[in-house]
Amino acid sequence: VAMFLATNKEQESRRRKQKRRQAVVSFVLLAPYLLLMVMFAVFPVIYAFGLSFFDTIDNVFWGLTNYREAINDYRLLTAIENVLKYVFTWVSLMVLGVTLLALLLNTLSERKAAIIRSIYFLPGAIASSAVVVLWLFLLDPLVSPFSSIFGFLGWENRQSTIGGLGEVWIFALMGFLGNSGGWIVVFGGALSGISRDVLEAARIDGANPWQMAIKIKIPMISKTITLMAIMTLAVALQIFVEPQLLSLAGGQFDKPDWSVTQLAYFYAFNWGDFGVAAAISTLSLILPLIIAFTLIFTTSFYKIK
């Protein structure tokens, strides 16, 4: 009995040492990310929140004055409406488009699918500012490869093309082509992780490709789809580069207050009022924080089964 107890005690001591080593290794691996997150995410948010209570022009404490000025700005409601339309359009396009493309690629041979995934991934390697500039050429009927389609629709110049498509759809298409490739690769990995036994059993039961996609593949990669929707939503709420550079298409498309982030930028760098800019930035965090805390505390998305 004494030997048995001693053996158990020794095993328990080894398990504790192993857990401590794992904890140390985990912390070492996480430390660079945590440091960068504190420096470039947590600290700027805290600093902006504190700055939002000051008049940065006269350097005096203003309380909620900056928030009142931001809320009373007639452009804020329009900017919020533009962003929400863009969010709905882009997130829907990403969820439906990427899922469909990933499922179609999953029906091809691995070699063909890998080549096509690489082609889709290439636009994601280009900076978003460069993508906007390239799109200005694509939207010009004089040089665009889609000039015949534009001519059929009666769009004779870049201005009529942008006016016909609308800013929301143009920005959504820019975002889709620039970001879908990376997620198609991620979806490919998720689909390849589905057990072949499950798929073979479905084939034996007579399931056609459509039924296998709807009833087996999509449910088994649902967390990956949800993750993409969350990440896409977070990026969409911060849209800035696309509308900011659209002015290159012509002065009539110069809209420095199209999005909420543009409006904050306008206050900060056109009027020098960093207090109101900080207030707008702080207000823009409300929706993402609500979504984040809802996912963490009221759903099982982050729980490991």
C-alpha cells in the first residue's frame, strides 16, 4: 500500500511539473502577441477614450461635450447608414460566395483545386490601397475588360459606371476579391478535415452532391463560416481606404465623411479636433464590443467540446 501511495504521489508530482512547463511555454509563445496587442490595441483604445473627454484645442476638460458634438453632427447618421449597408452587403457576399466557391472546389481533384485556390489568393497579396487604384481602371469603360458590358448598360465613362453600381456594391466587390482568396484556402482545409467515412456513408445512402453539401459539409464547417462572418464584420465596420481613395475617380466622388472612420479622420486631420475624433472612434467600438461579448458569454462558439 505504501509503495502504491508513493507511486501515485510521484506521478502526481510529475503531472504538476508537466503542467507548469506547459504553462510557461504557453506564456512564452503568447508574450509577443500580448505585448503587441497591449501596445497597438489596448493602449490606443484607452488613450482615445480618455482623450474624448478633453478639448484638445484649448487642452481643457470638457466632459461629455465631445460626445454631444459628435452625435449632433448631421453627417454621422448618414455615415452609419452607409457603413451598415456595406456591412450587410459585404458579409452576405463573403458568406454566400466563399462557401459556394469552396464547395465547388472541393468537388475537383486536389491538384486542380490547389491551382484555382492559388489564383483566388493572389489578389489578397495586394495592398488594399493598390486594389482601389486597380479598380478605378476596371470601372473605366475606356480601358476596362468589361467595357462591352458597360456599353450595353449605357455606362460611357467612369463616373456613370460608379453611379450605376453604387459605392456600397463597388466597395463590397473590392473587399470580396481582395479577401475571399484567403478564406477559400481556410475553407479548403476545413473541408479536407471532414471524415471520408462520413462522406462515403452518405454516398452509399444515395446522397447527391447537393444533399452532401447542404446536409453534411456546411453543418460540419459551420464554425469556420461563423468565424469568417465575425472577422469580415469586424473589418467592414472599419472601412476607410476604399471611400477615401475613391476621390481619385473625380472630384464629385470625393466624400471625406462617407464612413464613420472617415468622419473621425476628418475631425482629427482637417479641423485638428482630436477630442471629437476620439469620441467618434469610441462610439464606433460599441457595436463590435456588444457582438464580441455576446459571442463569448452567451454562445458556445468558443467552447471546446
